[in-house]
Amino acid sequence: MEKSLTPVIAGFIPLLDSAVLVAAAEMGFAEQEGIALKLVRETSWANIRDRIAVGHFDVAHMLAPMPIAASLNLTSLAVPMLAPMLLGLGGNAITVSTSLWEDMAAAGADTGGDPGSTGKALAAVIASRRAKSAPLLHFGVVHPFSGHAYELRYWIAAAGLDPDTDVEITVLAPQIMADALATGQLDGYCVGEPWNTAAVAAGTGRIVTYKQAIWPDSPEKVLGVTRKWAEANPLTLAALLRALSGAADWCASTENVEKLAGLLSSADMLGCPAEVCLPALEGSMRLGRNTMKQVPDFLTFSGGAKMAPMPAHGKWFHEQMVRWGQAERSEEASAAVAGIFSPDIYLSALGLENVPRDTPIRMFDGREF
């Protein structure tokens, strides 16, 4: 008699960095670990947050700051959560309309995506617009508690601007960002791939900088799980982490890129052309219609120790929450955040020992956390 599989339901958003979950389900990695992994596509991060809180999902593809916001009771339907594994590093970019890019280019913006140069150019454009009493530029992010929001704000603030008064920032679902840019409802946005490349391919947008340049090798999505589920299902969680680690190694192999793009492009996954998915998966970026740049670490997947969360990751996200008035600083909060991003469950599941539990973070402008 064959051993029965343990069902696990995972929510995900149609983005390239859902790849590890997709590969685990579609390429047999979950089944090898005794898990029947069912993926449920969602339309917004708010839905992901709410459905895992009420138990519709066992685990979820989740914005890295969301388990912190939920655990610190900063968001609706808040429940204590963990982020036991990173699902990908990098993968975000900041895209602006072609008209805004023309103004930034005229102000000296680096064509290769340097965040210091492009931020300085944005500041010059905003100063010029202010002198003409032009409306504030309107930028989009996918959620208030997201790497996208904090990376956009960090980039803007590093240029000497105030993201709360010098621009307007609104929340939109990732898959409609490019359309909002094309219709003029946004002047720019920060989002994960492939929705930056989609605007470039349509001729309506230009990528001006990207996550790897702002915060190198930084986590973007995590596996989100409630503490209640993790504590009730430790063996299932450990098996799932092993399956996802194997799937991440498969996703990282260059031999599997075209297969992976095909899986992700299907109608029940991302529902976008495979050729739009490929650049980021291949380590290249189409910054503009005629501008390609090789960025091998733009979006990376990997099993093993590289996908272990670290307290420093959580510290950076929490520092941004405090900086922008979403949270208050306290010793209790800092301890909770370190626990949410502890690598112990993941490393134990993989049998990894003598692995560094934390490393400092250095941003593009030299600040350390």
C-alpha cells in the first residue's frame, strides 16, 4: 500500500518569485517529501494575509515584512507568524513612465540603473515640477508592508526627498501596475517581475533601478506560516521546507530556465507570455526597449543555507516600519522580529549545522543595519 500524502494548501500571487512553490508542486519535490501541495492563486496581498489568518491557507508566498506586521498587530486580522524560509532574493525594480524617464535622463540619470544617480535625477525633476506648480508624481506599491514600499521610500529619501510629501504613493495589485502606468494613473511603481518588463515591452515604461542595486542579495518573498500551524505541524513543515529547498535548487539551474518560464507562464499561474518571464530568470534586465543589462543576481533562487532567514533581515524591515511611522521601537518588538526571522527551523529541517545565523546588512548609500 502506498503511503498517503499530507495535504498542504499554499496561497500565492502571480509573480516570478512564486517559482519555488510552483516547482515544488509541479516537478514532484513536494510529493517526494510526502506532501500533496495544492497551490491557490490569489489577486492581492491583503487576501493572502486574511486567508492565512483565518486558516484557508496552511502556508503562503508572502511579502517578507508581512509576518512582522501580523505578529506585531500592525495590520488587520493579525496573528503571530513565522518566516521560516526565504523564497527568493531580489526580483523587484522601480519603473517609471517613458515621459518621466525622458525628464530624468535630461537631468543626468544613469542609464544602467544606479540608484544614487537616478534618485538625484528624480529630485531634480521634482524640483522643476514644484517650481511650475505641477501635480505631485504618483507612485504605486503592492502593499504598505512590503519590500517594494520600503525600497521605493529608501530610494526617494536617499535622494533628499520626503516620500510622504514630495510624491504620492498608492497601493495597487502587481498585475495591474503596467496598465495603470500606460493609462497615466501612475508615473512610476515598484513591483516584482515580470510586471516591470511588461511595461518596458509595451513601450510605456522604463526601469530606473532595482532591488539588487538598492539592497544587494536581500529577501523579497518568504514562506509565511502562522505560529499556531507551525507548532501543530512541525514534521509537515520540516518536510515542506526540504521540498522547497530542492525546488529552489532546481529553479536556480540554468538548464531549467525555459521549463520554469513555461510553468510560470501558464494561465493558472502567472498568465503572461514566457518571453516576458525569461529575462529576469536568465539574469538579464530589459531596462528600456533597446537597453539590456546583465544582472546575474537580479533574481536568485537557491536551496541550502542561502535561503535561511536571518534576524538582520527582520531588523531592516522593522527599522523601516519605525522610520515611516508604522510601528514603535521597543525591546519586545525587536526580540519578536528576531524570532520571526530565525533560521533555526529551516536549518534544522535540512540538517545544516555550523551555518552563520546572521550577517550585517549594507545599503547602496553605505548605511548599515
